Amino acid sequence: MNKPKVDHLSKRVKDKVVIITGGGSGIGRATSLLLAQHGAKVIVSDIDIEAAEETVGQLRAFTDETMCLEQDVANHEHWDKLLELVLSRYGHLDVLVNNAGIGISGECRHTRLEDWQRVIDINLTGTFLGVQAAINAIGDRISPNQSSASIINISSTYGLVGGGLVSYSAAKGGVTLLTKSAAAECARLGYNIRINSLHPGGVNTAMANIDSEDPDDQTALQEFYARVPMGRCAEPIEIAQGILFLASDESSYMTGSELVIDGGYTAV
Amino acid sequence: MSRLLDKVAVVTGGGSGIGAATCRLFANQGAKLLVTDIDLAAAQTIADQIKGQGGEAVAMHHDVSSESGWISVMSCAQQTFGKVNILVNNAGVCVQQDLISTSLQDWRKTMGVNLDGAFIGVREAIKSMLANKESGSIINIASVNGLSSGGIEGCASYCASKAGLRLLTKSAALECGRKGYPIRVNAICPGGVNTAMNQMLSKEELAAKEKCHPVGRMAEPVDIANSILFLASEESSFVTGADFIVDGGVTAGFVSGDYPEMSAGGASE
């Protein structure tokens, strides 16, 4: 695996070809904007194509090198189509951010099998399909910009500790160990691909799905914040900055690792 | 880019290895440096290099296990630069010896530098940062040997000190968060790094150590310095009490490929 060649005077992910799933909103949109501002060519995928188009519209304010695609991450044919499109347009792939995910969940004894399966399909199987597609697309090839490729899987603090969201935690815990196994495999094969997981705590996005009018939701939210040492949730940009670090060559020696951005939630 | 513009950083053990790489990187990003080391000449060399390139840096002799040493360092930072924003508790020692031949004095020497030193540093830095009324970031350099011995024998005191440092980090982060202090405290756990600390290893031991890193090499100091920069900067504004493992995959799992293959139907015989 290559030694670091970091030029801090230039854009931190200049000319890297980046796929961001779930790029139409929340962490995905903030990441698309931040990486594009740092010189990346960003491909935004989302199951909601209108949301993806809106993100790309925002990116076009400062770059033409962006595009979007409708994608169900749990569908492997969609991954084939996405990779084919990216490779035919850009010739290679540098970074994949497996960000798409859903948050429906609840306690074990009330979880219906179909809800469990939907969460596992999108959050875990979708990530697996993405990791597999990216490794097959990148393999042992060296990127034209000579740096290592990076796959970033968005897990959660609930991929590290339990917390009353049984299917979500099971899926995100799976993402944590999928990441380590795939990272060890790539390193063993001598592939120049780093794979890490990122674990946000509470983030101010639509997934939090808080009804500001509902006093029960407000109470639940206040109780959650009371458990976060920093006493607040993260803004999407604070997660995007961690993704930028993992996407850039600054994290050249990190693979199979966990980047926890949770305001101290799991430190307690 | 100036990711640390006008920030003041204290880096212990700044005269060599990870500390020196961190000082250079921080200076490139606009920080003013107080480079401390038990070896003043080494710290002075780094400070002079930074000044030679137009940066601001001061070197100071510093035994991190001494309480009065820390008070002098913090007051020097205050007098020279007017504040402290960043502390990198990097100074550390590793003495390889079997547990049964480790005297209490040997044990205390390792704890004195690796754990007492970091504790006093965290305490004094929090005081200085609160006085400045600016946000602060403290980064403790632990080790993957603070998670597991990694199969290396003869490092009991080192492993124990680094494990302690990880939980000192989390406890300090919790306290700062709960009290509403604008100070984040995090740890980095490097795997093997190409520094003087590995000079005690024989060629064979070094080759074995490189081989146990899935990426096939040890880290260069700048690999670690880049993670320290992320934690020092405002980019990591929601990161506190975290442990960043920067180990080339050592803790991710199987390395050599000689583990048993499993067929789709279950484990093979």
C-alpha cells in the first residue's frame, strides 16, 4: 500500500472519482458538497432521484464534473449499472461512500420480520453489494493519481453499542465487521484499497424524523441529548468532515478502523 | 491551506518521530508551536526548522513526569503566544523487559512518562484553555498496545500505561462535555511506526513486525500526524472521547491468509 503523498496546499481530494449513495439528503448531501469543494468528481446516487438532482444542482454552482443516478442499493443490478456508468465516463473509481440507509426500527419484541428484512437489506446487504462492486472495479489497479482508493461505510454508534433499535443495530454492527473483514482481505491481497467505518451519533437529518410538535418526541430527544456528553446532536457537515478525512490520502495508514463522531456518546 | 490558523499548540516529545512530524505539519497549517522534549537540542532543531520556513516556534526542555515542568511549559506558552488551543500528549517511553524482571522503579518510570505525564498535561491544558475562553483540543497518543498486547511479550508496563491513557481520555472528554467546557479530548492508537522507538528491534524482529501489518509496512510518522491534525482542527468539532486506530489494519483481523477456508455449507474439516 502506498506511502502518503499529501499536498496540504491543494484541494484534499482533487480529481478523485467519488460515489456517494444516499447523496440526496442529510449526511450524503453535505458530503457531496464538501468533497466537490475539495476537487472531487462526485457521482450522487439516491433512491429519490429528485433529491439527487437537487444535490447535483447545488454542486453545479462550482463544478461540471458531477452526475446523479437513481439507485436502490439493495439491488445488485443497480450497482452493476452504476459502476459501468462511472467507469465508462471516468475510467476509474477512487472513493465509495456507502451512506444510504434507513432508520425504521424498534425494540426486539415488536419488530416484524418484513421490517427487519428491509433494514438489513438496505443498511447491510446494500453496503456489502457496494463494497463488493467497488473492490471488483478497483482491484489491484493503481489509480492514475497514484493514491490509495478508499471505501467508507457509514455505520453508527448503534453499530458499536446496543440501544433499543434492534434491526438497525444488527445491520450497523454487521457493517462494522463487514468493514474489518473486507479491509483485511484487500490488504492481504495487496490491493491498494482502504476500507473503514464511520460511526455518527445523533445527527440533525430527516432520519432523526422528529416531530417538533409532538411533546413525546421532544421528550425522547431531550433524553437522548442528555446522554451525549457534548449535549447536542451533530450537524451533517461535522460527519462530512470525517468522511473527507477518510477519503483523502491523509488517512493513508487507516484501514479496518472505526471513526467515531458522536460527541462522546460511546466514551461514557 | 491553513487548517490551524492562529492556533497555539503544545507538542510533547516534539523533537523526534511522530512529535516532530506533527510540529512540522501543524506549522504548515498556520499553528504556532511550543515544541517540548526531554532532549532540548532535538526540540530546538525542529523549532529552528519551523522558524527557517517562516513559522513561529519555541523549544523547551520538558520532563513530562514533573508537575513543575508542566506548569513552566503552560506559562511559557501563555507568555510567548498568549494562549493554548491544542495539546498533543505525545512523549512516551517503551522499555521491553519481562514482567518478572521489571522492578517497581522500572514500572513507575513508564507510568510516570506515559500516564502521569499525560494526566498532568490534560489537567493543566484544561485550566489554560478555560482561561483563554477559546475552544481547545487535546490529543493523547496511546497505542494499539492499549487495546491488546498484540502478541508482543515484555511490554506489560507499556501496554498498561497505554490502556490507562485511553480511559483517561474518555473520562476527561466526558467531564469537559458535561461541564460545558469547549474542549474536546481524544486518543490516537497507532500501530507500528517507523521511529526511533523501534530501533531496539533486530532486523528479524522488524521484518516480523512489518509483516504483521496487513498493509505490509509500518506507518511513517506523517501518517499519524495527519490524524492528529484532523483531531486538532475544527473539522472534528463533534469528536470527543474517541479512539482513532491508525494501524494499517492490524486490529481488523486475519492477516496472513493461512486461516481455515470455510465452504458455503459450513466449516471444512
